[in-house]
Amino acid sequence: MSGHNESILREPLITGQDITYAKITDDILMPVENKPNRAWWIGFILSLCGATLWVVAVGYTFWFGIGAWGLNKTVGWAWDITGFVWWVGIGHAGTLISAVLLLFRQNWRNSINRSAEAMTIFAVICAATYVVSHMGRPWLAYWVLPLPNQFGSLWVNFNSPLVWDMFAISTYFSVSLLFWYTGLLPDIATIRDRATGVRRKIYSIFSFGWNGNVKTWQRFEAVSLILAGISTPLVLSVHTIVSMDFATSVIPGWHTTIFPPYFVAGAIFSGFAMVLTLLLVARKVLGLENYITMFHIESMNKIIILTGSIVGVAYLTEFFIAWYSGSEYEQYAFINRSTGPYWWAYWMMMTCNVISPQLLWFKKIRTNIPATWILSIVVNIGMWFERFVIIVTSLHRDYIPSSWAMFYPTWVDVSVFVGSIGVFFTLFLLFLRVLPSIAIAEVKMILKSASEKAKLEQIKEGHLDKEQVAEYVESLEKFDSVKQEEYAKI
Amino acid sequence: MESNKKYWKGLEEYKNTPDFVENNKNEFAEPLPIEDVLNEAGLSTVTPRRDFLKALGFGLGAVTLAACQTAPLHKSIPYVIKPEEVVPGIPNYYVSSFNGQSVLVKTREGRPIKIEPNPNAGVFNSGTDAQTQASVLDLYDVSKLKSPVLDKAEVNWSKVDEFVKGELNKAQASGKKIRVISSSVNSPSSKAVIADFITAYPNTKHVQYDAVSYTGIIKANENSFGKAVVPKYNFDKADLIVSFGADFLGTWISGEEFTAQYVSNRDAKSLKAGKMSRHFQFEAGMSLTGTNADTRVPVKLSEEGPALITLYNAITGNTLAGGTLPNNVTADKALKLVAKELLQNKGKALVVSGSNDVSTQILVNAINSAIGSYGTTIDLDNPCKRYAGNDAEFAEFINEMNRGEVAAVFILDSNPGYDAPNAKAFADGLAKVGLRVSFSDRKDETASLCNVIAINHNYLESWGDANAYEGYYSIVQPTINPVFNSRQAEESLLIWSDAPVKEYYQYVRNNWEKTILPALGKTWKDVLQTGVFAATAKPAGAYTFGLSLTAVIPSILNNSKALAKDIELQVYESIPMRDGKHANNAFLQELPDPVSKVTWDNYIALAPKFAEKLGFKEFDVVSVKDDRGYTIELPVLIQPGQAQGTASIALGYGRTKVGKAGDGVGQNAYPFVSFTNGTTKYATTVKLSGTGKREELAQTQTHHSFEGRNIIRETTFTEYKKNPATGSGNEHGKHKSYDLWDKYEKPGNNWVMAIDLNACTGCGSCIVACNVENNIPVVGKEEVRKRREMHWIRIDRYYSFNQENDGHDDHAAHGAHGHSNGINSVTKEKEIADLTEDKMNNVSVVHQPMLCQHCDHAPCETVCPVLATVHSSDGLNHMAYNRCVGTRYCANNCPYKVRRFNWFNYWNDSRFDNYLNNEFTQLVLNPDVTTRSRGVMEKCSMCIQRIQAGKLQAKIEKRPLKDGDIKMACQQACSANAIIFGDGNDPNSEVSKALRSERIYYVLEEINVQPGIGYMTKIRNTDTTVQA
């Protein structure tokens, strides 16, 4: 087994001293096995207020009708579908992290995939609530499913992008849930093993009888890989289909072939921003700095620059194509976007999505936690405006000028959106309390501490080439997270 | 470091037994027990058959019990003895008339639900106006009184009769005056009843007074020609029409009829024959007629008189004083040109003025005489009898009351407490009258001042007749039994005058059989069948004006001088509300004004530059104060084309006692009306001051330019004559189109429509007709403001400004001058805001009816997730309300934005209590059309119920459908015949012929949705025929 080439230039994925498997379990299960701290309570109560607001606003809409919103004969969608696309987009980062990065064997994902997947699921739930609540007759929402029925065998319209949407979202939700839950099984079993009483019973049910033997692990790995394979195309397909709600229409500003890649890039962009928004807080509050490290933050920031720039190029391409098309309606749609009555929304989007993420080119900024956190929120605001700009500014002035109208949101519009954020955080905070926010089993896979210690032994005993040792120590210096006094003694 | 150690897990491995070797080939020592699960034993679970049946039984029982809840109970009472003529589901039609328009009343199961034009009416009304269409709703008005009222208490009729007769006898005995006040009465039978009443009570005098008066014309004709009449105007015989502030296509005398006449010289048929009339409009406020004019010149109210003098001088070569317009060079130039054209069109021209001033109308008579209008375009021998009001008599009546000379007043079909020029004096005077009887159907502003309200029938419950023109009679017959304990006013008068025949039906019949029918050679039965009779018209004499104008001119100039001193206010009738009589009609309240597109309100219209000069922005609430101190606060509407220095306010608003829908809508402008020089005057001067408040008007259209898009295609008459396809986009042949989609097969019919933009005047009667036919909810001011009106058909009104020719400064005459770039004169974004004062004055207007285009490749159809909107094999775009889940995707994807969403449950939501939230008013609903629940999309169905009914009728009669069997509600109401509907598969149908016109274009055809409605280009006759 000797003679293998080891790469020592890789930053350890888990930092900190004396990290053992037991310590990982203890650290990660700390919030699950203890009473919540004050920060959690404050967050939870705030979120719960938001969730209540959501219930009130959606209840009001159901009782009186969609007229409670600010929509009109010209603008039939506004905050509702903006919110829907925004939430679906946010979900995408979770799938990308858990599935695509798994397939590419990017082990650094192991510390963040659990939370990111949870975020995906909760975001898709929020998106799904919009699908139902935006309908004029939500009690008939099941009609969009191709169910056998007694209406003379009436099918859904397979031409309609909304039907594709329904398939896309439901597939996405079920696969994401399955993937997330499968990954949770060993960790739930870990909690079960450490718990007592009722908790033990509950976790024992939810661990599906996980016993940790080789066969189970082997199947677990196989299932994870298969689910990752299934999820990967979803990263591309779901938002592609969502974009087709617009791209297949005839409305100038919607009828655009660039939408699928542009939407997918935008989704990943906003998703990573949301992961950062959540985890930067969570790692601090839950004391998980050793697991979610600067390396993760920086990596995610790099993805944000990349996708943000793709989105920026897409914005410019749209303008070019509008000019190049020679179609006056198309041209006007874009002139109106940037200079019409909603110009501020357009420039808000441009600033937040294209200009401000460019700051992340500076290493100082992208490794600065407060700056990153603020930028991540800015990106999310920008992405909300992107959807608002696409939906509302295209609709409010389309072909026939007599019908041009403005959209003004009502308190219900605002409450449904703000409330959905409350619902999201309520779910996320509950998740932090009952389930491990980091995949314990997967993180243990990437713990380098044992090999680190062995290496130190070897160096001490002089088994290694001097040159190699020097290079190794030098590389360690770059990463302040490893204690170097031990090496200095040599 | 190779390790040679060998571990073994058990003795079997160590010994390498055959068993072990065999098992070791498998990955797992024990196979998955799939077989066990799938075999029969696996299925014999712990739940045996009996348990299953028990569970099933319980389930069934529980479901049955749950289903035992009583379903909502709807009581319906069958006919015990079925009336012979009523077949459930089959409508009956009865002839009747309303406002002198002969109509057919459609009844279903005994209740009137729709008014349609009477095809027998001939030239008198080919369509119906918005008021007539909406009138059916007045029958079902819950704000009406249910019993007669005596001294504020509801009583029975015998008490009323006893009281009124007693008072009448006392009045007669005392020798004091008795007065019957009414709006103009043209009904021969009503006139006879009033005459009988006067015979019984000789102290009685009948005073006719109209809220919007035509006394000026009547008096002028009396003065000029000795005929105190409103003449019959023949716009169809006029090749050149010059109007000074007369909204003859809208509210002036008989807009509905004039529309048909006017359009007959401008529509597709006329254009094909190479003929198009020319129309100049000189006016202050932008009227519906002004929007249709070929050349419209804004003139101040104070300039209208001098303008007429200028025109008179230019035509006759006279040099009367005051014939200049020093401050309006454009108008002056235009008038000189108009004079030349008038002389060229002698005998084929018509000059009309909307003024109610006698002197002005005398001058107009002189002009018309000079251009030979009498006997051709003006007929004094077959006069119009719609208006016979006498302002002076009414003014005198108020004085009589105030002097305490009047003992009894009967107020029939009028509401002076609201609309009299001096309502205060009227009310004060009325208080001094002992017997005050109102025949109003509700406790309105006047009725509430009366001690008796003898509630009258609605016209749909009444017998009666009308005589709109000399020799032209129409009948009014009831179509429903009186709903409330009302009695026809005429019958009340007959009872109170102890007439021998008290039943009004008998009275009308006797009257017809005695006086009208013998001359016509018809029987009473014929009357009830055809509804109208026109005697042969008398030959129209050519009258010559031979009087001196010296007395007239100073009066005109004085009026002008009085107006010129401050902001000149014009009070006018708006198309939807007219004089305010039907202010409680929700259909009319929600009918957008054809010009401003404002619903549910009146406003003060100001020209853009003038408003800027005064420092007002649109929707600023300003206080309007006249020199008599009357003040109202109204929001400003910026009206392009409004003359600088003038303001316009619509009458008919600000009712306080009309009912739920109409109370408190807008402000009352009647107090601005004054009585001067023997007639009422609808112009005054006011002062405006800001209030700092802002109130957004509820407009159905807020963007007023078509942005140069080719959705509107227009050309000039000169260009049209060169190539009829000019401006249609098809000058160089049709465009080639390519298609991704399969073609729809339309084996039977292909329902399509053609709309003539040159015929449509924008009046909006189609909108109301559609509302009534299709049970379209009225949503109210707040919802319209949120842009949520539900109209299936709307009329888009766009302004464009006329481009100048190479910096010529004669903007107004531009239309008349040389070449017009009508096609190029399009307005771009923000250009309107940058327009100069003159450009803004000189706007052109186009009206475009817009409704579901029933696209063959409908974008709405592909996006509906549940197939709620689908295409039919006869070319229609269907909407299945029951299937709709309300995603609104179809509306978003509709390029024409004609889909309407039910944002709320308008039928059952107290917040929309405009009219329909009660069982009584719901009787107006058309049972052939489903009412839509909330959350459902709706849109024009091409009156599919009418298509089905027409098909069924043809089937019953075992014949193929004929062209014209089926008519859309909008098409039927249209006096201008601008909407043609029919089968596109029939090459000989009207619509197929129309769609083959060179002028046809399809709105947004370039996106290839293949709309089913073709539009014909707008043609403007802007090129002058004389050398300037």
C-alpha cells in the first residue's frame, strides 16, 4: 500500500482541534439534544408570526376571492407567481449541492448538503402553496392532475406549461424529499441510539430500523447514488419548465428562447445565496464553524459570481435580441422595462444581481462573513425583483395600449409573500431542532484527523522524505485552522 | 507491505465445504424473501373476508348517513293553468317603444329581459341607444316605491284618489291655478288625457319643460319661419356637415337616429360607392361627435357666436359686426374654408348648433337658408316631436308658485327638484302649493317635496304610444303585470278627472281607432304586431330666411362678451347619464363615457395646457364656483381637444334621492344652468381653485395613445380613392404566413365578424346590450378604478395628433389643407406629454370596438391547464366556466386583453351591492346564460346562446341557417351597423362580403393567432375640395 501519491495541498474540510468521531456527533446533535437557546426562540417566534400572517392572508384570499390581491384585467399574475418562481429557484441550490456535487465527488458538500436539501424542501413547499392559492377556485386545484374522473374522462391539457409545471414541481418535491430522508436515516438512527424514552421510540420509528451493518451501508450508498442520478436532471429541468410558463407564451418580454438556461442559472444563483443567508447564521448560532468553514463560504461565493454573471449576460442578451429582432412590441417591452413606470424594479434587479455580486471577485470580501451575508440577501432581493420585472412589466404593457395598466399590491399580496418567508423559517427552525443540520455520517467520511495524526507520527519517526515534509508543513501554514506547534517542534 | 495472513470466518470456510462454496457465490448469504411475500400465503393476511365486509358495510352506512344532509331547497311553482303564449325556455317578443325608439321586448317566462330594436321601425331607429338597452333594468329597481304615498305614508289607491279629488275640487273652486308639469310629451294618448283633465279642471295648464332644453331651436324656427318646431334633420342627405357644439351623434335631439343617417354616408357601402361625407366640428368640450369629425376645431364657448357670424359673413358676403375671431386664427381660417365648401355643396350641406339661445339659432337658420338646406337636409314640415319644452313657461310657473297662485301641481315624468335651472326657487314655490302630486316611481328629489306620490308604471308595464315625428306613431304595450302597487299616471289623471273611460288600455285603443288608424287604414291588431306606423311624409318645403339679423347679432355678441370674462364652463349631457333620469341604472353608471372612459363619476374637463396654466394636475380635486355662489368640488380630467380657457362638466350626476346605485355619484351641475333671454343656458363662467385633495377617477382606459402600433390602421379619403387598400397594410398584397399548428377543420359554420372602424362612432350602446344579454356583473367604482370592469366588449379610444406639414402654422385647417399624413401621424411613448398647445388641441380620435377575437390559433387555449377554454368546430373559442380553476394564464396570454376574471362573487357579496344582490333584480338575468362564480374567467362567447337558438330554430323548421338568422347582441344594438356577424364559410353572407373588402385588416395579425374578427380601416375625409 505504500507509494501512493497524497495530495496535501487540499484544505481540510473540517477544521478545529482534536476532532473525533464522537465529537462530531456531539457537536452536531447539540441543538437536537438540548433545550433551544434564546436566539432560536427569538427566531422561531418571529417566524411563527410570519406564518400566522400567511394563514390570515391566504385565508382572507380563500374567503373573498383573488380580488383581495392587487391584480387586474391586464396583470393577471404579480406577487403570486413572482413568489412562486422565487421559491422554486431558491430550492435549486439544495439539489445542486446534494446531487450534482455528489456525482462529481465534491466531498466538501458533505457539511452543507443536509441544510441545503432541507431548504429545498421547505422552499418547494412555499412555492407549492402559491400554486394552489393563486387559483381562482383553489378547492378544484386537483383538476390540474391527470386523475381518472367522471367528467366524461376529461384530461388535462398536456400542451399547457402549467401542467408541465405541476409534473415538474411534484416530481421535484418527491425526489428531493426522498433523497433528503434517505440521507437522514443513519443520522436519525444515531439520535435514536443516544436518546431515551419517548424520543427514542419516535426516532426509532423514523429511522426505519437502521442497524448500521455493512449491508445497510452498502445499500444506502447505492440508493444515494441512484437518487443523485435522478435528481441531477431535475436541477436543470424544473426551472427550465418553470421558465416555459413564460417562454411559450406570446407576450413580449416572456416569449424568449433564452429563458431556460437563464432561469436555471438564476435559480442556482439565488439558491446559493439563500444557503449562505441561512448557514452563515446557523453555523454561528449552532456553533458549527468547524464544519461549515471559510472554504465552503468562499466556494459558494465563487458559484454566486459565476451564476450571477451568467444571469447578467442573459439580461444583456435579451436587450440585444429585442433590438436585433426588429419587433416593435419586443423592443418596447424592454424599453419599458428599463425606463417605464417600473424602471426602479428593473434597476433594482440589475444592481442586486449583476453589479453587487461583482464585489465577490475580491477575496477580502468573499471571505468576509458579514459582507457575504449582506450580499447574499441583496442577491435574494435582486432575484425577487427579476421575477417581478419579468412578470409584471411584461404584462402591464403588452400589445394593446388601451389595456395598459399598473399593478399595485394590496396588504394581502404583501402578507402572503412575507408570510411565506415566515412559513419557510418556521419549518427550517423546527428542522434545526429535531434533525441534525449537518449530515453526521457523511461528515465523518471526510474527517482527516486520523490521517493527520498518523502523518505527524511518521514525520516524527523520520519515515518521510525531507522535501516532502517541508512542502507539507508549508502548505499547512496556509491554513490556520490546523495547530502547527507540533510541526514546529520537529 | 503485503500481508500474507489469512483470516477465516468460520469452520465452513476453513474447511471449504461444498455448501460454503455454493453459498459464497451469492452476494448475500440469504436471498431477499420476495418469493415469500408474493406467494399465496403472503396474501392471507390477518384481515379475513368477514372483517372486510364489516368494514365495507360500515363505510357504506356512514357515507349514506353523511349524504342525508338536506340539499338546498329551491321552491318552484308550476303553472296550474299554463298561459297559452308562455312556453318555458322559449322567449316571446312584444313591440313597444322607449324614448320614441321602437323596440322589441324579449320576455322569458313572463318577464322582460332584453330590449331589441324593432325591425319594422325602418329609418327611424335601426338600433337602440345605451339608455334603451339599459332601460330593462329600471323595471327591476329595488329603490322604487311599492305603493302610492300620501303624506309620507304608504297607502292604497282609494285613499289617494279621495284626497286628490277633494283637493282638486277645492282648488278648482278657489279659482287658483292647477298645473301639470311634464317633460315633453309626444304621446297622442297622453296628450288627450291631459286635455281631458284640463276640460275637467279648466284652471289647469300643461307646462312642458325639459332638463336639457331645445326651446332655442323651437323659438328660432317660430321667429324665422313661423313654425314652432324642432325640425327633422336629414344627416343622410348632407355631404358636408358643420356642427357648432351640437353632439348630434350622442345627446343632441336624437343621437341614435342621426348616427344611422350620418354613418350611411361614411360606412363601407358608401365608401365602395366612392362617397363619403365631410364633417367639421367647432366645439369647446370634446364630444362624441367631435371625436368622429374629419376636422375638429376647438373654439371657446364665447367664440361660437362670433364663429357663426364669421361663417355667415363668408357665405353671404355680408359684413355683420363681430365676424372675427381675433384670438383663434385657426378657427378663423377653417371657417373661411368651410364657407367655400358650403357654397360648393349648396343643397347638400347642413349647419347645426347645439346652442339653446334663440338668437344663435336664428343665425344658424339664416346660414342654412343661405346654403339651401331647407327642403333637403332640414325638413320643417315633418318636424320632430321629441322636444316641445318651453323654458319661459316653466320659469313663469315657478313665479306663479312663489306668488302663491297655484293650488295644485302634478309632476309627470320630470324632476325639477333636481334638474330645474333654479331648483331652490322651485322647491320654495312648491312649498306654497296645497296639492303636490308626483308620478315618480320613487321618492326622488321632487317626489320627496310632494304630499302625494302616485307611483307610475315602468314603461314595460304600461300602455301608451309615442309620436316622435310628424306622422310617425309607435305603440307602448305592457310586457309584464305591474310588479308593485303602481298605477299608470294617465290612468290616475283619468280617474281624477272622472273620465268616462278610466282604463288606459281602452283609452289608448279608442284614441288610436278614432284618430290615428283610420288615416293609416290599419287595425288595432296590426298596431300590436308591427308596433310602428309611418304616414306618408309631407313634402318638405324649401324655406327662405328673409328677416333682418340686426337685432340678433348684438344679443349674440353680448352673450359672448359675458362668457369671455372668466373660465368658460360648459355643462353638457354625457352619453351614459344624459339628463340624470336613469342615474340609478347600474349598467349606465358603469358604461364608460365614450370620450373620457370615465365611469361612475362626473369631472371637470380641462385642456392639458390650460390645466397646467392653472396649476392643476389630473385627478386634483378643484372647487368650481360660479358667480351666483354655487360651488362644487370635482376631480380634474385632462381632456385633449378641450378648448383653452374652457371647462366642461356633465349633467345628470349628483343625484341624492334616486336609489342605491345612483345616490351620491358625482356632483350636480344643474345649478350652473341659468335662465337668460327666455331660454335656459348651458354655459356660464366659473372660478376654479385647488382644494389640495386628489381623487382618482374610475377610467376603463388610462393610456390614450396607440403608440403608432398598427393595431389602428387609417388613411384619408383621397388616398382611399386611389387605392382602397391604402393603410390596411395589404396595399402590396397579402403577407405570406407560415404555420406551426394544424389547421382547424370547420366543416359546418365558421362564425366570424367584421367591424367597420369608419362606421363605429364609439357610442357604447353595444356595451350595454352585451351586459344585459350576457348577465355581465357591474362591479362598481372602486373595482373599475382597480381596472377590473367586466365588460366583454369595450371600445378603445385612442388620440393621435395631426402632424404638421413642413412647419405650416395652420394646424386646424391642416386637415382641410393639402395632404394629410394620417397614416404616419402616430404618437410615440411620452410624445403626448411633449405636445405643444396647438398639437394638443388638434387631436384625431379613433374608436375601436375590442372583444374576444375568437382566434383560430388562440394563445389562451394552449395554456389552460384544464382545457377550460377550447376551440369549437365552428370557429369559436369556447369558455367552459365549470371547468375553469382560475389560473388566469389565459388572460395573461391574450394579446388583446379581452378576458375578464371574476375577482369576487359579484352576485352574492354585499360589497358589490350595486344592483344584483337581491332576488327581485335578479329577475333581469337572461336564463340562457350562466352566471359565473368567483374565480372563473369569462369573455365574449359570440352570444353562443343566440347561435344555438338560431341553429335550433332552423332545425325545427327543417331548413338551413340563413344569413342574418343569428344576430349578436352588440350587432343588434348598433345603429351604425358597424358590427357584422355571420358565417365565414358561406361566401355570400354579409360578413364574407365584408371580409373580402380591401380595407380589412386583422389586429395583431403578425403574431399569427389568426383572429376571427376583421377590422376595416378608418378613413378620414380630411382633404379639402376647394382652393384655399
